Amino acid sequence: MELTSFASIVKDYKTIFFDAYGVLKNHKGLIPGILNTFRFLNDHNIDYYVITNDASRGPRELAQSYQDSGLTQITKDKIISSGMLARDYLKMKVQSGTVAFLGTKESVHYIETLGLKTISIADLNLDDAHEISALVFLDDEGYDWSRDINKAVNLLRTVNIPTIVSNTDRYYPITGHEVAIATGGIANMVEDIVRKHFIRFGKPDAQMFIFAYEHSVQRGGTSDKRDILMVGDTLSTDIIGGNKFGLDTVLVLSGNTLPGQVELKINIEGIIPTYVCESAVIM
Amino acid sequence: MELTSFASIVKDYKTIFFDAYGVLKNHKGLIPGILNTFRFLNDHNIDYYVITNDASRGPRELAQSYQDSGLTQITKDKIISSGMLARDYLKMKVQSGTVAFLGTKESVHYIETLGLKTISIADLNLDDAHEISALVFLDDEGYDWSRDINKAVNLLRTVNIPTIVSNTDRYYPITGHEVAIATGGIANMVEDIVRKHFIRFGKPDAQMFIFAYEHSVQRGGTSDKRDILMVGDTLSTDIIGGNKFGLDTVLVLSGNTLPGQVELKINIEGIIPTYVCESAVIM
Amino acid sequence: MELTSFASIVKDYKTIFFDAYGVLKNHKGLIPGILNTFRFLNDHNIDYYVITNDASRGPRELAQSYQDSGLTQITKDKIISSGMLARDYLKMKVQSGTVAFLGTKESVHYIETLGLKTISIADLNLDDAHEISALVFLDDEGYDWSRDINKAVNLLRTVNIPTIVSNTDRYYPITGHEVAIATGGIANMVEDIVRKHFIRFGKPDAQMFIFAYEHSVQRGGTSDKRDILMVGDTLSTDIIGGNKFGLDTVLVLSGNTLPGQVELKINIEGIIPTYVCESAVIM
Amino acid sequence: MELTSFASIVKDYKTIFFDAYGVLKNHKGLIPGILNTFRFLNDHNIDYYVITNDASRGPRELAQSYQDSGLTQITKDKIISSGMLARDYLKMKVQSGTVAFLGTKESVHYIETLGLKTISIADLNLDDAHEISALVFLDDEGYDWSRDINKAVNLLRTVNIPTIVSNTDRYYPITGHEVAIATGGIANMVEDIVRKHFIRFGKPDAQMFIFAYEHSVQRGGTSDKRDILMVGDTLSTDIIGGNKFGLDTVLVLSGNTLPGQVELKINIEGIIPTYVCESAVIM
């Protein structure tokens, strides 16, 4: 597969959907030169959104971290996270009772803005299980894994409640070579044990792309999918999800997919991006 | 779980999404009394759509079969099928080459209206594999399973092309007690052998519900999901899909889920409908 | 399915293989009356073995816990555990380096009798990853889940070593209604994340039954499988494993399978025991 | 990973287990030079067996095909096939009724030597389903896939009987670049639809290796596993199965695993052969 220059592609589109990790930033911070890309997009009146499997914080806090790094163009409105979908689900489907969660106080804050009562799995007493109306996997931090993941298993054996996984990623990078198990990986283990059907939000699920699409159209963006480009570093989430939604897709080699593997991976997985670029950096 | 009367529920909603098989019809034809339901809906100005995992024919032909049975309210515009999503995908993502398909002439007709060149897997010569730009699973009929499913496997080993499954159902009922393997079941076998990622359309995937929602809103229907009700006979497709999209859901006991099993199934699967009704019939 | 009296069955066999939990004991200790069963077996010259998915301790310590409860017939020689298979694997296949383990000091003691150097995942420094020649999942205790399961993931991303799961159970009962995630459940999560093939020991795998069979034959037991009976409380481990190995099987209703569910479960799972008995107790 | 000469390895062992396809033969017939290997083994008093996932014929017929190709050393006694395990299962566990099978007349012949009544799925009338005591997947030929695989599905929905898969392979090579779906692939589809637990025989399952081991020991072969070597071309069957059974293993590059991929595959799959050799040919 031939490498294409990102600049030559991007100007044929009106809206760009960016994956976050591996595309805009990595474990060291912003990917060097990515600020130029956003200058270029602004100069060419091309709109953009960040579409990210992340429920560890609300969109405001996610945007803040970009701004703190100098990418001031990423405001709250530019963020589409899987946590936003999980919140929407709870808003529509859970009106009463208490929502138990696995995550930090920061992760649940955005859900509490719905007016829902919440309780950390760490604070839950199983004797009060009947008061719980839903269980939400938000983050891999904020609780004691051994004590509290076991508590989540027993909660789901005691009461039959909807269980929401607000980030389907199984792991995430923490340094150049180390990863950490993500909330999606923990949720998979619990589901494998209790054998119930959880409700999952996050790429590659179409709902993420539709949410982003509608969010963009409402803010005046193009409604023609042919004018939208999805940029990601992972075939099995960003690219297959974008393809299925009908978008053109760019695989960048600045994250999960390494330059030497790209052809082999595309062939083995059968997931075919429209373009392959070294990175999303425009010099 | 308590049974509720369908009539008492339905009048609180503005739009009803109906699953087809097990809700409106079964192997003997229309479910007795279902015509009354549609009279009731018309009388009360409640809108409705049929949301069905079916790619064996286009929406016009699917509607015709309802009309031939006497359910004249089901016109082409009232049908949302997984085949329509598959067609939309091909329209956006496959502009050239020939689309190979597993299915009948009737199943591919709706795709050919895009102007795409198509070839039945039965007529495909593997020496011409490089001319094929996509493979689509449409129906379980129209080809010789032994010769042609093997041909599909070898096609996907020869060329790296998107593969579309236009109906995720693994089987469908043909008489009161017999079933037949559906195109989704065949596609699962092929994917298990070639180990590539196929693109699937059909409930419970959110895309089906969003497609129906947008289709309905464009025709003047309500845009408030709280006013839409999903009615189905299968927890793992209709109900979990409707729930995830944020709709209220009704499980009816006229199809896949039998009255004696309903409580057990809901508890084992962890999929919780808003209501359970004997059927969608309003007397 | 008709219930049969255990006493009437058991005297037609020369050797009985018993599952442990749910058959001989439960969360309260020995199942009341089970001592009579072993008196009966001794009186009738029927041999017996306990076949258990357990690697938390060696066979001597497992036997000791039966003896402490008053079941003095269960000596070290009567125990066949999945941990014994894992130890045998290490003996044959790992001759050098250090074996890292997830488990307690008690769980690794039996492996250390091989003369192998071991290190708890809790004490492992990833900078020394290249010294590790195998990773073994022994128990769900003895380490900090959050810190150390993540360490196991990163170990397997750093070095390509055989990974052994010495107990395939996903969870185990701790009280009448609560369970705890077992080492097999944790191993499944790690395998799902690193996507490597682990080597698993435990029922229903045939190797457990063959190991027990050979162990029994060596001690003078019958070599005719028709004279051996497997007794268990779980269709998907004890019964399918015993069936596949060619043994007659008894499902008892004193553990995982409740009296009201037995017919349904046998039909849904398609796993058919030769007999169903209330329990293994002989009054 | 370094390549080792097969000759230098093989003389340190007393018994060699060979995979068939990709090691001894390929689609063109015997692998050139393989006759020399067997001359070498005979000259050095090294014993050998062929361990193959094949139930399309009995061991006598499988051996005959080697002899017809000139490999006269492969007699009936040298063959260990997954079909032999399936036959043993039926011998122990199915004493009455009729065994329905998917396969050719040749494939069922070996089972009929048990004295069991058999019926091809092609000849089965579902009205007689209650006379069927087991279903066996033997071969991918001998029946009409569309009509008869559907019949197998409905048989298993009508009666609750053990279902035996006598070859776990999902596909097999038919020419240098084409494959055909094998009986294991078909069985997977049926199991995915009826959701019952099938009983499977074939590598990598330990039972294959134990069967071969006991067969060999009974004929005077070594009982020390350290003196047995498993030779195969597939990591996920031959090598992981041999490893788990405690044997030293050789991956050869004359079949499924290509020279350019070997290091990558070993790292991705986490299955580590003791040696890698170009082929099993000794010049």
C-alpha cells in the first residue's frame, strides 16, 4: 500500500473526525507538529472533531487537557466520547434508583449532572443491591480490583439490571512500551463470568460515528458523508467503524499500527482504509 | 414479570417500530388479529415502521408481501430492512468493479438499482477474482452451498475486499418447529475460516435503529425518542437493540420467546424490556 | 429425567471419580452424610479419586483439608488436581530460568519441589523480564490485582514465553450465594488482551481424566473404562469431560445444578449424563 | 529463530510423531525426499507414527494411500487419526439406536465395524428423528450441504443426542492455493446455530497425543515422553498440542507456516516450538 501525504488528502473534505491517542497525542503528549495540522484546517475552513473511546472524564475535562497542551482549538464542543453515549443512555433509560459505577469521582461527575444518584462500587454494600438500578463501567481506577470487581460480579448475580460499558477498549498505552488494562477489558471479564449481555459504547460501534455526525451537522457541518474523513491509527476500531458508516478513512502510522506491519495487517484483518499516511501532521 | 395489555401501552407513543417475524407474521401468515392493531394505530394517529433483518428482497417487494396478505398499510416507505443498510454501504464505499453476491436474483435486484455491476457467486470464475471489488451475503438461496460457499472462501483468500453481511440472523423459522440456516449463519462460518473482519448490518446493531429513526423523522415523525416504542419477540436483537438506542421496548410472546420461559430468559440474558405483552394484537 | 438412587448405581462400578465442590463439600464444609458414602465404598471394595480444578495448593495440602473435616479416607494419593498437570508440564518443558506466578506462597510450593526457581508477580521487576521462562496462573490471591495483573500483561508483551493456566474455572463459590473470580477467569482476561495462546489444565479437558485414569491403574485400579464412574455437579466440566473420555457419568443436584433446572439445562446444553442423582450421599 | 537441521535433531529421539499434511505430503503427493527420512528412521531404529485430523476413512485406508505413493513403511498400525478417537467414543458411549452421520460411505465404514446401525443424513427422514442416538460429523462430502446441513440442525432441535465432531480442522488444502471447508468448519456453524456442546476429537486436543502415546507404548515404544518428538507444520494444532502433552516439538516450513512468517507467527501466537526446521526431509 502506498503512503499518501495527509495534506493532499485532507483538503478534499469539509469535516475531519480524528481519533485521539496515536493520532493527536501519545504517551509523551501532543504528537510533534500536530498544531500545524489544526492551523491548516482552520486556514482552509475545514471542521474537525475528536472521537474517542474515553469515559474517564466529561468532554469539558477532556478538552481542557488538549488546551493545556497548547492545542487550544479543541474545545468542549469538539469532543465526542463514548462516555457521552453512555450518559445519553442513562438519561433515556434510567430514571430512578442509584447507579453503581466502577471508576473515579472524575469519571462519574459527568453522569451526576443528569441528577442521578450514584455510588462507587467501592462504597457499595451488597445488602443494598436491590436499590441499584444500573451498573456502569467508567474507568479502571478508583476502586480496589480484587475486592470491588468481585463485588460487581455478585451484584449482577443478585439483581437483574442493565450494565453499561462506556469504553470498549481492552487496554491503553501508558508509556512507549507499556499498557494498562482498560475498563473494557475488565467489563469483558465480568461479562464472561456472569454471562449476561452488557450494553457497550465506543468505536467501532456505528453509534459513535452517528453521534459525531449528528453533533457536527447540528453545528452547521456538512451532511454529506462523502465530505467527511475519519483519521485513526487502529484498523479494528477507527477504520472499520468509519468504513461501515460510509466514510472515507485514513490509517496513520503514528500509533498502534507500525510502518513495517501495515500491509500485512490490512491483509490479515481484511479492513481496508481509503488511504494510509505516515501521520496526521501537516508540516 | 407482569403481562401488560398492548393497547394500554401503545397509545402513549407517537411512533411504533415493529419487528416482522414473530410479531406481525409467523409461518402461517399474518398473526390473527394484527389487522386490528393497524386500524387502531391509524385511528389514533400513531405512526409505525417494520424493522427487519432481511436482505432477500428490496423494501418494495417486502411491503408487497404484507399487502398481499391484507396488511395494506405496510407500504414501501414503512419498511426498514438490513438490506437497505447494506445497499447504502455499497453506494458510499464501492464505486467500481463488480460486486459478487451469495443470494438469489431477487435479492440482488435492489443493489443493482445503484448501477453497480454484480455477479452471482454461482457464476464467478475464481480466475477473475481480481475484478471483484466487494462480496455481499444476501440470502441462503440461489447458489450451490458446497461448491459456492467454498468459492467464497477462496475468493477472500485471493483478494482483499470488503465483505458485507446484509442480515445478521443465524437462522429463520420455516414451519412451526423447523428452521433454516440464514445468510448470517453462513457468513459466520466463512468469517471463522478466513479470519477477516466482515461488515454486518442488522439488529441489534444501533445502525438499524438510527436508520429507522432518521427515516421516520424525515417523514414528519417525532424526533423525541421517548415517544418511540420498539416491539419485538427476541431479547438479543429487538429488545437489547431498542434499549441501547434509548427506546422503550415491548417483548411480545407470539414468536421466539415462549410464555413459560420469559422470566428465566430475561434473568439469564440480563436484557430487560420495558414491558412484556402476550402479543401485539389489539382486539 | 428420572432421579436414580446413588447407592443402586455405584455398586456396579469398580472406581469412582468424584468432583470436589458441590459433590463432596460445599461452603459449609463436608456435605452431610458423605462420610457414609465412603464407608459404603470401602465396604464394597470400590476405589475412588477426587478430580478437582484446583492449583491453590499441592495434593498433600488438599487431602489434609478433607482429613481435617473428618473424611480421613482422602489421602494425598486420592487427589488428582489440575495443579498436578501444570506441575508435570513445567517438569517436562521448563528446565531453566525463573517461573513467574500469580498466586500465593502455598500455591507455588508444590511447583518449587521441582527445583525450579520461582518469583511472585508481586515481586517481579519488569526490567528483569528476560530472565522469566514461563508464567503460571495458580490462584486469585497473593498479589495486588490492579498492579500485578497489569504487570503480567506487560510481561507477556515483552517476552514470548509459555503461559500456563493451572485451573480453568472462571469462578468459585465462597458462600451460599456469593462467588469469587477464580484464576481461570483472570487468565481469560489477560489472554483476551495479549491475544496469545495459553496452555490450560483442568476439567473438562481430557488430560485431567486420562491423568486420573493412569494414576488409578498404576495403583491397581481397573483399566476397563466401563467400570469407572464420574460423579459431578456441573454439566460443562464434569459430565461432558467424563462422557468424552468414555466414562459413565452421574450428575448430582447438590451443587451447581439445581433440581428445578436439570431437565432444561440438559436440553439447552446438549450434555447428557448417564444418570441424575439427588446427591452422592448414601444413607 | 534459527533453523536447525532435521537430521541432527531426530537422532536424539526414540519415537517421532508426524503430522500428515504439510509434513509428509502436500497437494502434489509425497513431499520430495521424504522417503529418505523413513529410510533414515529405520536405519537408526527410530519409531514413528502419523497423527492426523482425518475421519474421512479408517486407518487401513489412510495407510493404503501412503503405500500407494511409495511410502510403504506407513502401515495401518502407524496411523493415529481423530476418526479413531470418535470411533472409540461411540464404542464406549453409544450402544443402541442408529447413528446419523454427515460424510461418505467410506467415512462411516470404520464406524460400522462396531456393529452400530448408521444412516447418512442424506437418507434421514426427520419424522424418524427419535430413532437417532448420536450424530457424527465425519466428512464434508457425501451429502447435499443445503438440504442436509439444515436437516442436521433440525435433528438437533428435535432430539437431545450427543454430537461428535471427528475432525476439528476448519479447512484443508486442495491445491497449492485453494482450500475446502472441512467437517470441523461445518460442525462449528451447526453448533453456533443450535448452541449445544459438541464433543470434538482432533489436534490440538490432548486426547490425540495420549492416544498416540499409549498406542506406541503398547507396541513396545518408549514410555519416556522426553524421547518422543512431535513434528508439524501448524503452531495452533501440532505444536501447542505437542507442547501441552510435554513433548519436544519441531515446526517445519513445508506446509502452513511459510519461512518469511515464522518468527512473527511464533511471537503473535505465543506458541513456541522447541526447534524450527525447513522440512522433515533428510537428504
